Amino acid sequence: MAKTQLNVRVDEDTARAARERATARGMSVNRYIEELVRQDAGEVGRAFVDAAADFMRQYESVFAEEFTEARGTGAGEGHG
């Protein structure tokens, strides 16, 4: 993805906090702020939901079978 420059003015306390948090996470201030914006824009949450939905689609039959058996409505019901 192409990068573009964005200049932002913040007070010294905010700048210090950004530097400290970026350093603690082992990343640059640029990367730290980029991550914050992505999270705020919902990309991380949306990716999680998409992955969860894909997982459910892949294993839908397994869950349906398991819950049917657990409720006693499976093919073996009444035998026993």
C-alpha cells in the first residue's frame, strides 16, 4: 500500500505518551499511530468478525450435529 505523509500537531505530553507506548510495543511512533487509527476505524474488529463468520461457515455441520446430539434429538434418541 502506498504511504502518504500526515503532519499532526499535539501537545508535548501526548507526544511523550505516543513515543513511550510505541517504544514499549517495539514499534515506531508512525506505526503505533497507524495501528491506533486502524483499530478506531474498525478494521481489526471487522477482520475478527469476518474470520469468525468464515469459521462458522466451515464448521456449521459439525456444530449442528454436536448440538443435536447433546439435546437428545439425534438419530440415536430413544435407544438405550
